[in-house]
Amino acid sequence: MTYLELSEDGGGSHKFYDVTVAGTRVTITYGRIGETGQTKVTDFPTEAKAQAAAAKKIGEKTRKGYAPAVRGVRQRRAVTHRAIPSTRSTAQQAPVLWRFDSGASAFGIFVDDERCWVGNQHGDVYTVTHSGTVTGRFKLPDGVKCIVADDFWIYAGCDDGRVYDLSGKVPRSAYEIAADVDIYWLDIHDGVLGVSDRAGGVTTIDYEDEFQWSRGVAGDSAWMVRCDEDSVYHGHSKGVARYDVQDGTPVWQTALGEQVLFGWQEAHSVYAGTARGSVGRVIRLAKGDGRIEAAYQCDGAVYSCATSPGGRHVFAGDDRSSVYCFDASGERLWKLGTGCGSAFSMQFLDDRLYIVTTDGSLACIDAGEAAIAAARAGSVPQPLDVKAAASLQVVEPSVTVETTTDAGDGVVVECFKEGERLRVRVVSPGYESWNVQFPKDIREAGARYLVDGVRSAGRGGFYRAYGDIRRLL
């Protein structure tokens, strides 16, 4: 067994790499120091080839600065958790149709036409139908910061610095963020990941999990990052900025004089939820030039915001367990209490407002006109308390890949070495000679894999694999 660590001063890398050879089997475990890490097991035809493969891996790591160490001497570095107070709302009760207690405070939410996703601080991710039935559960290694969608793909960003793709049978690590970046939030568009951090900076990482650019600011606590095809929008303690997605060139910066706590975007506007003292607001800025188009005043610090399609209505959640609705011009239409904590994140779909809260609830609020009018008159439904079945299977991340000998209707991709890096390309006929976005943890030079399909990135130049992955024998 060979145990190595790479730990740099000043908040740099803090990782371990453990190689064990047992006969013809090589087991490699790696990750951040103080964590369980991920394990990859490879069998070789002879003991000599197993020893050679292990020596090669150790050599690669030592050339990168890893050195022999004793496990347990260095400790795990602390991760910043979003410690935010929440008080009970004095407003009338919102018409909550159902609520699901995820078991810990929850930041992550995504809602599409099929289901709702919620991720909590214990690393649990659940899927729930729109009617309130729990259909799935993933267990990730650390607290879930947020859940975002990028076309077909669903990603969960975690406190362990990894971003997991939840689109297949098992979660796969899609991106690994540098150990010196203390993640506050992230967003993904067309395979490019944007990360905002505790120090107020913003970083982008490309589809190959490789650093693109980073920008620091005079402020700190960057809770907001939103990405589109052209730009990255970044909110922090001083205001909001727009950067060119390709190279990070500043496009505009708008000073707000208040802490930005959350962001949302529509086609032509970006929304910043803010706090200044005991009050807050949602500010709508024009994507083109950063000018303030409208402001939506709330009675508490704004933890989250969202809009109905096209920005026709703007919703906000404050630190006092209240949710608000405004029209596009800024007029407040209503304010109601959640009954289940303050909304860390929210999303609107089909006249329903979905929120995840400080007490760990995923709640579905009927935001239709009739239901809101009844609630304001004091009449609300009895919420359905949703429970996950005890028999619900828990699915964890894996670097194990099923095997097959039949290519069937899938797409065959091949892993190849390019310098010091392993790349993946399509070998099935009829495709461009582009690289493929593919989980790094399961890449092996010379191996071929079968995927359900690949899609071209919106900007072209590379493919993105989707669905289940099997190794082709």
C-alpha cells in the first residue's frame, strides 16, 4: 500500500491518493483529506502488470507534488456552511398543498415537467412528483449546495468540492472544483460551470473539468452566479457584474450597496435578491448594460427569488419565513407565511411555487389567483405531509461500470491518452471527431464504453454523453 498526500499552504490543494496492490488487483482511493473519497478497482491479467500499473499511477502523482504521508495526521479543512437565521412569519398562511421533510436544511431545488428535486445539508437528494410522492433518493458524500439543470442533465454541487451528474442510474462526478475555492453557489450552461465563492470571486470550468478563468472582486461572499450562452452574472457584497463567458472580460459592473444573496435570470434580465440590515429587495438588472430596471421591496433580507415565465411575476422568500409575489413593475401583490421555515431557494412552475427551506422542507404552494385570494381571506388547505417509503432504494456515487458485449442502439466512445490527460471521443460512425464530456473517474486509456447517446454542445466543438454508461468488452 502506498499512501500519498498533497497539501498546500494558503488554502490550496488538500488531497490524498491511496494505492493498494493485492495480487492482480489494484485499488485506488482518492479525495480530499479527511473524507472517505472515491474508490476505483482494476483487475490485471498478471501480478507484474498490476505492480507496473500501480507504479505508474504513483509516479504520476509524485510528479504533481504528492508525497508519502501518514493517514490521519492532517485533518480535513473546514467547509463554510450557509448559517442563516430564520424566524416565524407573522403573515397569513400560504396555501401549502404538500410538504416533504428531507431531514436537514435544504438549499438545492430544481423542478421540471416530470418531478421536483431537493438536496439537503446531509447530502441527501430526493425526487418527488408534483402531486407529492417520493420516487427516488441519492446519497452524496457531503452537503448539497445547489441543484441545477443544463438541458438534459441534472447536477448537484456539494461541499466536498465535486459536482455530481444525477442523470444516469448512479451519480457520477462531473466536475471537481479546486480545494482553495470555498463554494457558495454554482450554475452550468452548455457544459461550462460557473462557481461563486466565499472570497467573492467567480471561476469557470469547461466541459473537460479544466480551469478557464477566474475573477476576484473588492467584495466578498459571492452567493450569486448565473450563466447563459454569452455571459456569467456574478453577485457579491458590493453588487452585480457581468463577464464574458469565454475569457472573463468584464462587460459591466453595477454597485448596489447591499449584500447579494441569490440570483435568478430570464432571457433579458437578471434578478438579485439582496439584504441591507433587516430589510431586503429583489433588483432586476438589464443583461445588456447592467442598469436597474425595477426593485421589489420586502420586509426582511431576501434569501431567494424566482419569476414566472418572462418575468410576469416576481417571487421572493425572506428571512422571516414569508414569501412574496410582485407584478413586473414592482407592485407587491401578496405576502404570506410558509409555515415551514425561510425559503433558501425557490422555483415557479404551472401556478405553483416550490420552495426548500431552513427546516429542510420541500413545499408546494398553490400560487393560483383563487388559492391566494382564499388564503388572504384566511382559508387554506390542510397540507399533505409527504413521507419517503422505508423501502426506497438509496443510490450512491460509483466509479464501477457495468459491462456489455452488445453495442445495440447505443453510441460507442473510446478513451485515449493526449499528453498527460485522458480524453474521450466517439468511434461510432456518423459523428464529428470531437471530444466527449465524460466522467473522469471511470476513464481508462484504450477502453471503449457504450452510452445511451451523445448530444452536440450548443456552441459546437464537443459532445456530451447522456444516460447509462457501460464498458464495452
